[in-house]
Amino acid sequence: MVNNAELVTLDDMDEGQRQLAELIGLENYRKIVETYGGTAIYVPKYEWLSKVERDARIKAEYNGYNTKALALKYGLTDTWIRNIVADKTAEIKAKPLDGQITAFDLLSNE
């Protein structure tokens, strides 16, 4: 049986679809059509990629006390920095302070 999708060429496509197929290659275009055909796919702006990397750097640099410095460094608001590091803030707050003894430590020394 002949697979008609494999017979389609760039010349058979409208301009928008042709541009996409030229960008990613005809074979990859066919895979996308086969997998996502008829559905809407959101493609984020290019800046989103750099945002992911920026947020990872902010999380790595965050120490629990440098929200303002990070906001200035990255050109963001304090609130936005707090949103980015919310999970790390909870992690930091859950840790005992250096030298702090917990109730578990007291019970295990008896």
C-alpha cells in the first residue's frame, strides 16, 4: 500500500507549511503532522529559552538573603526573584541553622 504522505513534496504545500518543512526538514515535518496533526501546538518565543537558563542561574546564586542583589543583577523585581526561588526558599527554611541542635539530636544522645 502506498503511503500518500510520503509522496507530498514542498511544492504541494502552502507557504506557511512549506516554510516550516524547510526549516525542520520534510521528514521531521511529516513526523510532526503524524503526531500532532489537527491539534494546536504552542511554540514559545525564543526569549523563553534564555529565561530557563537565567532562572537556573538565579536559583544557583540565591542564598536566602540576596533577593535585592539578584533583582538588580538580572533587571527583575524583588517579587519576580522571590517567585523564581520559591522552592529553594522553602528548602533553605527547612534546613537547621549551622550548629543548631534538633529535638531528634537530643533524643539520640540519651
